[in-house]
Amino acid sequence: MSICYLNGELLPLATARISVLDRGFIFGDGVYEVIPIFDDRPFRLDEHLTRLARSLDAIALPNPHTIPQWRALVSAVVTANPPSEISLYIQVTRGPAPRNHAAPIDPTPTVFAMVSPLTSTPAPLPVATITLADIRWARCDIKAVSLLPNVMFRSAAQAAGAYEALLIRDGWLTEGAASNVFVIADGRIKTPPHSCYILPGVTRDVLVTALKGSADEVLETAISKDELLAADEVWLTSSTRDLVPVASIDGCALGAAAPGPVFRRVTSHYTQYKRAMLVTVAPLNARQRISRPSA
């Protein structure tokens, strides 16, 4: 049975409980992060914690921990579980309060973290996708726990026999339901730029950085639906699956419906870049302790 963290305690996941008045449960009032862990080494931990802090700032919820406290929390949860390739899920909500749309002035946040086996890349590759209208709100850059639209998108993709939904807003590609999107068009690797309609993906940003200055440098630019459908290659990126090639969109094959030459070249480069980065990360220290913030 896996061990989780809940409000200062490590306990079996099956016994963890929160109040039914928790605003995360009632309103989806909270944010989250998912961090891949390899051999007790968290990948891009600082970037994930920075994005978590940005999400908390965006919803005006004070960060319940400092960076050292977050690091100790991550270490405690990971080392309390058997060593393996896992993802760490962190969620912070505004905590329990009487049901009222207006947020409490002095909230007591609920802080929760758990581990899950790192989901492998879907097989067989590459994957089928569909396009759907991006009907979400205008703050998709916040990694909020209120993911009902994304659930609906992924369910629609599954019902259509596809792996992912590619989202189109006013004729322009934004992202996948749970991924960022890259396309090969006009001989260039392109991805939509950061905006309030797109989650700033950590893997997306790592790939952009890894390819900067190379012949495969990524152009961050708006991509129309027509350009997406006419692309030579399309890839998805996420923290738990790295790079995933797309075989078809809306039932129409892309190229030979196989991983393209640019994808194979970039994947090899990305894998080496990621391995080199992980070597520089010290394994988590099991002797670190969680220090709870002072009142």
C-alpha cells in the first residue's frame, strides 16, 4: 500500500481523509503539479515548484511551504515508498470552509501528495488524435484541479478510439487535453507560444531549451488548424510521457503514420539531454524531515 502525505502526516493512501467541506472538493478551488521521479531523482523539481507557486499566486492562495520545505516534503513522500520510476502528484486546495463562493480571508490550505507508477508511453505508437473546440476558460495557464473540460475532452477522444484531443480555439491550436503540441511545418519545428490559453509545460520548455541553437531549434508561433492538419509530423509532450508521435488527426494519417525522421532525431537528442540533466540531480535524502510552516 502506497504512503501519501496529508497536512503534515505520512500515512497509507487508503486511510487519507479530507473534510467534505474542503473547497477543493466543493469548488475545485486548488492547484496541482505532477513531477516524474527517476531512481529517487526528481526531474526538473525547481521548475515544477516554480510553476506551482505561480498557480498559487494566480488564485491568491498563499504558498503553504517554502522551497526547502517543499523539497523535504517531496523527499519524505518518495522515500517512504518503494524505489521505482514514479510520478509525484501534489495538490494544494484552499481547505475546509463553509460553502460560499467568496474565498475565506484566512484559509487553512489542504496539502496532499501521493505517488503513482510512472505511466509508460502508450503502445502501439504513434497515436491517433482528434480535434475539438477549446471551450475552456481564459486562464488555462493555471494548473488548476478543476479539470472537468479536460476530462470531457479525453473521454471524447477515448470514445472515438483516439489517444488525445487536440484543442482548437477560434481556428488556432492551443494544446492537447493533457499535453503540449509540436508540429513540423514548412521544414520547421513549431509550437504555440505561452499564453493564458496554454499550460506552460515543463517538458515542452525543456525541449525548447534542449534544441535552442541547433538545426532543430523550435519556433514558438501561432499554428492554425489548417497548418496542424497539413503538418508533416505532430508530437505530444508531457512530464509523464516525454515525447509521443501522432499517427493521425480526425482519422486522416500524417505522412506514413509512423514516427517521422525529425521525431526520431529529436527524441534521441532529448533523451541524451534529459539523462545528462538527471546525472546532476542528487538522489533525495531519506533523512530530511518535513518542517511545518510557523503560524
